[in-house]
Amino acid sequence: MAADHSHSSVSHDAHGDAAAHEHTHPDWGTYKWVALILTLITALEVWIYYLPSFTATRLFVPTLLALSAIKFAIVVMFYMHLKYDAKLFRALFIGPLLIASFIIVGLLFLFNHIKIQF
Amino acid sequence: MATTVSLPPTPYTATTHKYESGLWSWLSTTDHKRVGQLYLYTSLFWFLVGGLEAGMIRTQLYGPNGHFVSATTYNELFTMHGTTMIFLVIMPLSAAFFNFLIPLQIGARDVAFPRLNAFSYWVFLFGGLFINASWFFHAAPNAGWFGYAPLTTRPYSPGLNIDFWVIGLQILGISSLAAGFNFITTIINMRAPGMHFMRMPVFTWMAFITQFLIVLAFPIITVALTFLMLDRFFGTNFYEVSAGADPLLWQHLFWLFGHPEVYILILPAFGLVSEVIPVFSRKPLFGYPVMIYSGILIAFLGFGVWAHHMFAVGMGPIADSFFSITTMLIAIPTGVKIFNWLGTMWGGSLRFTTAMKFAIGLVALFTIGGISGVMHASPPSDLQQTDSYFIVAHFHYVLFGGSMMGLFAGLYFFYPKITGRLMGEKAGSWHFWLTAIGMNLTFFPMHFLGLHGMPRRISTYDAGQGWEQDNHLASYGAILIVIGTCFFVYNWFRSMKTGKVAGNDPWGGATLEWMIPSPPPDYNFATIPNVTSRYPLWDRKSPRLTAEVPHGSAAETKIDVEVAGQKTGTLPAPSDTTGNAASPQPVTSSAKQLGIVMPTPTIRPLLAALSLGSVFIGLIMHKNLPIMFLAAICFMLSLYSWLLTPLEPEHH
Amino acid sequence: MATAAIESHDPHAGAHPATSTGLNNTKIAIWAFIGSECFFFASLISTYLIYKGRSLVGPFPHEAWTDPSTHQVFKAILNIPITSVSTFVLLMSSLAMVLAHSAVVRGDRKSSKIWLASTALLGATFLGFQAYEFTSFVHEGLTIHTNLFGSSFFILTGFHGAHVTAGVIWLLTLLFIDIKRGLTPDEAINVDVCALYWHFVDVVWIAIFTLVYLIK
């Protein structure tokens, strides 16, 4: 049994931070604020959609993209607790997400939805 | 610990452990080694089928105006030859090695999800049978292995042919994806103590990278195939040019998958060769970390080169330049690998076993294919070469000369671990030389055929265009390959009975799989090893070889690994620094005697795979909704019954 | 010795079974799956965006269209107010989901049932909105056959809906287990994995809502 015990204690040291993070999940207070912010951003998005003066400007699309990126990031960081979780999960998610985003941009470029001006 | 001095070679006795045999034990198995063998035999069978198709192609093209088969059949032959060799041979043959080797190499007792593993195999088996069932309906797929839409949409391909292809590939995709998630988790989470990432065998590393390519590239083809399926069965407009669809959409989506797929096909072979060459050179792999990084870089760049398959469609100078440059960049990490293999052999004490010959075959022949690849990375050259036999020559050098040679090297190298006996070296040598000479005789003249203007995929050609001689040569070469393959098949089955008994470690291997009996007991390791370097067995048997390789000590305080539930209490004490990594594994009691809990065999993955397959059968039967619905219900039921049953026997 | 081995091998033995990284196998697998799903939805979204504005006939998402032969007028088809509400519903389901998870972690059987049920209910409500949206589009003359927009819109949002449906089934299964025998804190990982999937489906919708519905 001695070997068993020493082994598990070693492993506990090594994984201490992963395990500790799991227990520092955000609480009801954080969740509530996150939900409120998400709702407000969504309201803002819909509001600017109905502003003809704003939709006509070149800022409209970038603003919407930025707002939804913020929502996306908030959900991923807090609800999917990537902010608090092991770094491995971050790598497993953000790596593919970045490549996938590059591919979307690349395809839009190839199909002439995005143009480069020289 | 029993002993820390070098141990005498373990005598092989057939009675050391007994597998349960019988059909049921195979249908319900969750043992990664058995699943690996199922993959192995299934893919070798398809290799013979794909080879038969290739033989028929070469017969047809032997001389001008060939009439061995009709043009229609010819279309089916080259489509099925490509589809079979890629999806039913090279990928599953690699999967056979993933299954068999990954847990052994990382010191685990099974994969992370043993039942999912069995499910992957059954789905693969079903997908292969599904596509090939088309032959019996006289409706084999006939639009090329990349099935360009709109050619493959209903108006241009009205028959069942493409239905079989599109649904079959969809099924095979499910199998690859499920296996991908499984192996990613296994490699991250099932490593033995001390098996840091930078101590993992290179095969496991390449397998790891390949799994990422699979799980990231297959969703793209899934979407592309789904669009095609919806267009064909439900009348959507994704590839319907009359509705304004872009004919390039399929090409982009397909090659977005297709190029990473190329690396899915070659990286496992690179991994196998990286195991074989160091052992038969008696030297650690030259530049291990660079080998890993270049593998990662190849995979990463692999997502940014897809449109080099499409230079001829006219994407404009910016896109052409971009994809040309990224393609040429990939040659750098690939070249690094070639030179590292050469560096490993340099100054080593080489043993030219059959496995080593095939490994060197990969290094030489893949290099030729790689260089012709760099040629058509340049758009102006590509416009000359695309859709000609030059391309056929190129990808056969990388896939046959590369992947298949590497896989053959792996088969000869690991045959003793799988079966307990060595494969005959003499027949192996015949196999190698016939294959290598035949391969060059077949595919090298195709470079000239291509440059002389012979297009791909034509069923006949007229006399007097200067193509006769090279086509003769190619067909002669194919005969040599066929004879070589006969040697292989003969050798395979004969060695099973009469081969020399292998023992644990017939080659003087360096990695964990060679410390356990051949074939391994179902639990693999009676004691989970504690790993202190990349070459745990060499540390013990010939420490001189690994003097310059970084080592941890067994007493190192930070053991960052621990294997699920495998604290059997017999782990080496931390003070044991005399190479406990390779401490002898007892010969051999059953898992029960050792108190090791193994997953319960179960038929549920097979049932799930069968019912999932039946959904697709319903689809191809003109959208037979009752069958599809019933099958879906069965699938849900078998899934629930699977997930709600514990993996292992309950203990109270 | 043998007993110890068996105990530590039992998947239900602890919330953190011993693995190389100390992380749970299923959780690694679900994150790998989510990474894979990024590519799945990236392909669908790319196709939608590539075909945006390329439909030869209407109805169109953001502008009205008059059929030149019949002079029938089709109004812009997307219903932003309704979809904003369903978006809000899905966001709230994510909130319910995290609360369900934290209730299971605390061992609070009563709240865990309430929040699991609310999550499933909110998900089902979202699906209801989607069913309403799809049927009303069909009534207004947009089907998967009509034009490129119809094909790519229905398939993109349809696949998202299929993911929500799978999530609702998953949640109901967890709820059923919770009601029948109670989910223990040790099993919180099962809820966590389901939650990760659920939130991912939510973030996909965040992207779709902006890219499909709001950007004109």
C-alpha cells in the first residue's frame, strides 16, 4: 500500500493546479453578470441593426463582428470555463478555431467576397 | 522488484496466455490489439482488391486501343482503385498500427475508449462493404476519387454509382472521426509514468499529429458530401449551376479536406520508418525534436495549400502565388525528415532486414515523389503537368513509394509482435526487390507519358503518339508488383505457422512494446513501466547507445503522468534508478490472476455500427423513410444500452 | 493489493480519475470534438457566405424581391425581432446550464433537477422558434429548392438545430438519471461535458445570428 500512497501523492502535486482550477469555477454572481452582459450586447446588436444611419456606414459590419466576437469569447471563457480550466483545453479549442477562421477568410477571398486593392 | 540486472531472453511458450477464440470473441472484442488485427486483415484484403483493379487498368492500357474493359467500366475501375487504396487501404492500415501500437508504445493497457474503438472498426468495415457492394449492382462509383461536383450531381450522374460513393465515404468519415477523438485522448491521457511528450516514440507522435489532421479535415468533407447528398436526394442547389451555384465550391471544400488527407496518408508511414531505421542502424533517431516539430509544421501548413490542386481553374495571380509559396514551404520540413533519416543511418551499424529495406525504400522513393511535387508547386509547370500522367506518377511515388513502402516496413517490423513469429527474410527480400523494381518500372515512365501529353483517366489511346513503349513498361512493372505481392501473401501465412519464434524483442528494439511478450497478453503490461528516456529498452540493454539522449532519473520528483486506474501497487520504487523502465515483465498470468480489470467484451458497438449503417442503407434505397427511421431508433437504443453499461465488470 | 487496484480502476471512484494529465478522458475527447465541430460549422458558414447575394431568384434575406414574370412581391424574409427573442432564449439556456452544473457539483439535488429541466425547456423553446421560422418561410415561398440562399440557409441553421436537438436529448437523459437516482457530485463531470457541448452550440448560434441575420 505504501507505494500506492506515495504515487498518488506525487500525482496530486503534479496535477494540483489542474484540480484546483476545477474548484474555482465562477459562482452565481459571475454567471449572473455574464448573462446580463450577453443580453445587453445582443440588444445593442439588434438596436444598431435598426439604425439606418449606422447600417449605411462602413463601420456597421466590423462593429457587429466585434460585438459577436466579444459574446463568443465571454461564453467560451466563463460558461465553458476555459479561463479557469487546464491550458490543454485552450489549445484543443483555440488552435482549430483559428485555423477554421483563417479558412473562412481564405475562402471568402478566393470567391471574391473580400478583395485586396493594390 | 524482482531483479534489476539484465534478464535472459524470455522463452516463448505458446501456453503462456490464451486468447479466447471463436467468432463471438472477435465480434465483441474491445481489445485494441484485436481491433488492430481486424483493421489489418480487412485493409490487406482491400489492398488485394485495389491491386486487382490496378492490374485491370494496366491491362487495358498496355497497348493502344485496348478493349479489355469498356470505357464505362474503366471509369469505375480508376475511381474505385483510388477510393479503395486511399480510404480502405492506406488509412485503415495506418489505423491498424495506431490501434496495435499506440497503447503499447505509451505503456497503456488499452485506448481511452475501448468500445468506441471497436465501433470505429465496425463502421469502417461496413463502409468498405457498402462502397464495394456497388459492384454487385453494376453501379460502381465512376467520377474519380475526388468526385467533382457538378459532374457528380444527379443530372450528370443519374445512377446509383455516386450514391454509393457519397454515402460510403460519409460512413468511413464517421469511423475515422470516432477513432480520431479516441486516439487523441489516449495519447494525451494514457501515457505511463515518465512518458513525457518529448519521450514518446516517433510513431506515436506522428499518429498523434495525424489524428488532429483527421478530426479537423474530415468535418469539411462531411459537409461537402452532405451538400452533394442533399443535392442528389433532396433537390438542394449547392452544386446546381443553373441556380447560380459556383462549380468551384466542391473543389475548394474537397481539397480543403484532400490536402490534409495527403498527410493523413503519409505521416503514419513516416512514423513507422522512424521506428525501423534507428533500430536497424543501432543509433538513436537523429534530431528527434526536429523530427517532431517538422511533423507538426507539415500538418499545420497542410491546411494552407489546398488550392495548389486547382491552379488550372484560374484563381488569379495572388491566390496562385500564395498557394505556390506555401506548397514550396512544406518541402522544407519534409526535407528535414529525409535528411534526419539519412543522418540516423550515417555511421550506424546497419542491418538490412526486409523492414529496413522497405524503410530505405520509402526514403528514396518518397524523395523522388516529393521532388516532382515541388515541380508542380509552381503554377506555370503545373499547368503543363496537371491532369496528365505526370501527376499519376507523382502521387504513386508518394503514396506507393512512400506510404505503402513505409507500411510494409511496419508490417515486417511488427509482424513478430503481432503474431509471435518472424516473417521469412528470404521471401521478404523477394517481395521488396520485386515491389521496388516493379514500382519504378510502372511509375517512372509515367513521368514521360505525362510530359508527352497523355492525360489521366483515358480508357484508350490511339497508336502513334509515342505512348506505346512507356505504357508497355508500366504494365510490365505492374506484373512485377503482382508477383511481389504474391510473395508477401505467401510469406505472411507461411510465417504464421513456420516462422521463427520471436520472443519479446527480436530486433533489439528500443521502445516499450518490445519489453512485453509477443503477442502481448490482453492487459499488455503486468506492471506499468516507469519511463526515464526515449529509449527505455536500450537504456537497460545497451546504455552506450543512448548516452547522448536526454534522461530523467527514476527518482525525479515531477512525475507528470499516471495511467487511469493502473496503480496496481507494483510500481517501481522511486529510489530504483537502475533502469527500472525496462524491468522484466512477468511471463504471464491472466489479467484476473494479476488483479487487472479489463473492459468487458461487448457486442453493443457492433450493434450501434450496424444500425447506423442501416440508416444509410435506407437512404440509398430511394430514401426509404421507414427503414431509415427504424434504423435510427435501433441506433439510439444500442447507443443508450452501450453508454449506460459500465465499461468494466462491477465490483462490490 | 488487488482491491486497491480495482477501486482505483472504477470510473465512479472519484471525480478526478488518475490519468497522465489529471484531466478527465471524456472532457479531453469533447474538447477535441468541439475543435472538430469548429471546422464543420466553418464549412457551413463559409458556404452560406460564399453564396450570399448570388441567388438568381428570391426571396432574399434582407431585401424585397419582385418576381419579374408574375410580379408577385416577396418581402425580405428574415424576421429579426422573432430571432432576437430566440437568440435570447438560447443565451438564457446557457445560464441555466451553468447553474445546473454548479448545483450538481454542490450536490444540490433539487436545484440540479430544476436547472437541467429549464435548460432542456429553453432549448426546446429555441427549437420551437426555429420550427415556426422554417414553416413561415416555406409559406412565404422559401424552401431548400428555391434558390442558393434557401439551400444554404436551411442547411446551416438546420444543422445547428439538429445539434440543439441532440443537446436537448442529452439533457433530458441527464435529467432522467437525476430524477431516478440522483446525480452525485462525482458525476458532475458528465454534466460538465454535456454543458461544454451545449455552450458550444450556443456560441455557434452567436456567430450565425450575426453573420446570417444581422449583417445585410
